Amino acid sequence: MKITPPTRMLSEEIKKLIQTANCFCFDFDSTIITSEGIDDLAKEAGKYEVIGKLTKKAMSGNMSFREALTKRLDIIQPTKTMIHNLSTENPAIITPGFRELLTELRLRNIDVHVVSGGFDNIIYETTKLLGISPDHVHANHLIFDDEGNYDGFDKTRFTSESMGKARCVQYIKAKYNYKTMIMVGDGMTDSEARPPADAFIGFGGNVEREAVRSVSDFYVTDFSVLSNLLRDFDE
């Protein structure tokens, strides 16, 4: 993967925050994994082209998240069978370098949380493989009826509406008493989580978004950059 220079030089202040953080929060889609979960679901339903356009609008900040989520799910009409097929026949691909970064964080006793606008029904399959506890996964939840057909989504979840990631990160920070938190993600909804996150690292390893780069404290396209920063602190 190529390494794109950050929007600005990494300041000593942000470097110190990265190296001394108690917690890293990661977006899931196009960050921990290489694709967007809802797009994968749309492909399973044969609705990918229509959904792809709505996803781009949502990720660029041109539509409220709740509006985009509702419209996309109404079109897809996901089922339990679709979820099962995704996990067994088309499992998500973990972004290169993420496992190594996760190892570096754990070596330093830095907690990892997933804060996603995606669906825990899908996310849990991957986070289980990565050893991330279910109670550290904060995401939306699809609801199905007794026959496994779509019956809406849980509107009480933080990430089911605009600015939800900021509220979620605030909740995590207070619950676990973290002093310093870093948010990492590819979308504008991730940047909105700073504050309460102390720094926002934009990630463009799967999709580069200029709007996200412009508001990032630091921007990388390869997780090895962050792994190396953590190792440098040990030397």
C-alpha cells in the first residue's frame, strides 16, 4: 500500500497523544476492513449500484446519517440469511497492517474499541477473529422478525444518527475513565468524534477522501505508520 503524505507535518503534540493514549477507537468499514459492510450487504441483495451512490453521499457529509441509513436499508431489505451468507461465503477482508497495529497496541496495554455506523450483526464475525471483546464494539443493530426478514434497526444506538460517534466516544471515555483517546477512520463521521477524542487520524488505505484529509490531525494510508510511531516511543 502506498503511503500518502499527511495533510500537514505530524506535530509533536499529536505525536505525543498517539504514543501515550489509553485508548484507540477505530471505525470498522473501510478502516478495519477493506470494504463497506452495507455495500457488501447490498451486493448480496443485488442492490449495490443504487446503494453505492447513497453511501458516497453519507460518507461525504451530504446527507444525515439516519436518513441515509434508513433509505439504504429500506432498499436492501436485509435478511438473516444474507447476514449468514456474508460471514460464511464472503467474509470481510481485514485491512493489511491492522493486525500488526492491534498487536502493538496490546503490547502497550492500550485499549481498542470499534465505533461504527455499520451493524454488529456483521461486525462481530470479524472482531471475534481479532480478539476484540463484544462489549468494545459499538455499532448499529439490525432487527429481524421471527422469519428472519428485516424489521428495522435499533434507533437507540449512538451511531444510528448524525454526531452519534461523538456521543459514543464520550460515553466510552466516561465509562472507562480514559485520559487520552484517539479516533481513527476514513469518513467525516469519524472526524466528528474529535472532540471528545483528543485527536483524529484520518485513514485512506482503502478509500482516500480529501474532505477527511483536510480535517485530520494526521493522515495515513498505511497502518504501519502508526505501528512505527508506537515502536519509536519505546526506543
